[in-house]
Amino acid sequence: MRATNPANKTSAILEAASRGKYGVLAAIAYNVEQLTALTQAAESCRSPLILQLFPSTLKQLPSLVWAASAACKAASVPISLHLDHAQDEEQIREIAAHLPFDSIMVDMSHYEHEENLRKTHELADLCHEHGITVEAESGRINGGEDGIADTGELEALFTTPSEVDDFLAVNIDFLAPSIGNIHGDYPPSGPQLQFDRLRSVGEHIRGKAHLVLHGTNDFSPGLIQQCVAAGVTKLNVNKLLLEVWSNHLRNHADDSIVKLIDGGIEILQKETEKWMRICGSAGKA
């Protein structure tokens, strides 16, 4: 349970964001082209960035983690490497010992609360031994997206103050609460977040852990800024950024491969820069 760990890049990035009262994009990359666009956006905007990979990507593209690690080290702005939604205990043990992640989300939220806590505590201690900081999910955020288990068959559980205390006690560094946010797309009514609950969790963990928000599909710029004002420092983004990439591929499928890749990188870089300005991180590196 350490809100500040200067030796860890993700922790240092989020501590600076907490002091500066801005949010940092924690952006999923599925391939090296997206990785390139995200890091170029960070350089162009002079913004910190957290690059995120899914465990599924480590199996599909084993070399991508090394490309991402090299990009983090070569950058002139703070960029860290995070593993999102790690749900396989043995895989977490292997990754912590052998792969260059700065932080890992130990996601045991598909278990009941006590088992979630027990497993999270054990794995957090292991990660800390390797200098890796740990994120956990309190309550249960409903829904599913590519790369993580679908919890749609499980009841969403909103984060409570007692759950927050329980997770702080098991030595986590970053906390992702359940406040009405969902993984994947929202219904036509759009996101319905419980801001009183979010602010309460943020106040409760201040100085002890950093506040993370999952489930940002369909968010407006104003909603992102409300979350940052409520204390969120790490903003997990997937489709929010990558939809322009997907649309580009669909609309330009007949282009040459070189033109298709160049255009995709350019459009994703511009989209990422836009959201960096929205969350307030542009010019902070």
C-alpha cells in the first residue's frame, strides 16, 4: 500500500498526476502500429503515458512486450508499461519474474470478495518483490471486452467503504472502483456514474493508493474531466481511442499496406493527442 514509489515508473507518473490534478491515459495497444501512434502522441504533446497490454496479446504477439518496453526506455517523456486485467495466477507469477512490466492489474474480481482479497494479497506481495506495482478492482465492474473475461453473467457489485479498506490492507498501489462503469459498450442511455461514490473512494484512499477508472467507452470529454476532478489519475482507454483506428481500416481497406499503416498511425496519434489535452496531461512531461 504505497501511493508513492519513485523507483517505479507507473507510480511516479500517477504521483505527479495526483499533485498536478490531471489524468493520465492508460492506453491499450494490440499491435506495434498502435504502440507507435501512442508513443508519438506522448512525445508530441509532452505528456506522460501508460502503455497497456492485455494478457491475450502476450500470447498472440510475444514480441510486442519487448517493443513496448524499448519504447518506454527510449522516450523523452515518462512512459510506463502496464499489464491490464491479469486473471491467471500462474501467468502473473511467470510475467512478474520474466517480463519488463512496471505495473500489473491483478484482477481477481471474478472471485467472491474474500477469495479475491486472499489471491490479490498473495500476488501483490510477489509483484512487489520484483519491483512491480499492483492495481486491483474493488467490487465488480460488469461487462466484457476483447482480452478479458466477460463478467456479464455475474452481478455488478458497487464498491463500498469496507471493501476499500480491505484492499488497502492487502498492499495494493492503485484501486479501480465499481461506480456504475462497465467494460465494453454502454446502453443507449450512456454511462451513468455514481460520482458521490467515486469522490468518496478517492477521499478514502488519498495518500494511500491512486484512483483508476475503467470502462471509458462512449465517454464525452466533459465526463472524462469530471472523473479527473473527482480524483481519478489513471484513465483506462480502449475503444475511446482505437475506434478511429478501426474505422480507418474499414474505410481504407483497398489502400496499399504502407498507405494503410501510415494513415492509421497518423489518425490514432491525433486522436490520442486530443484526449491527452482533454485529461490535462499535455505539456506536463
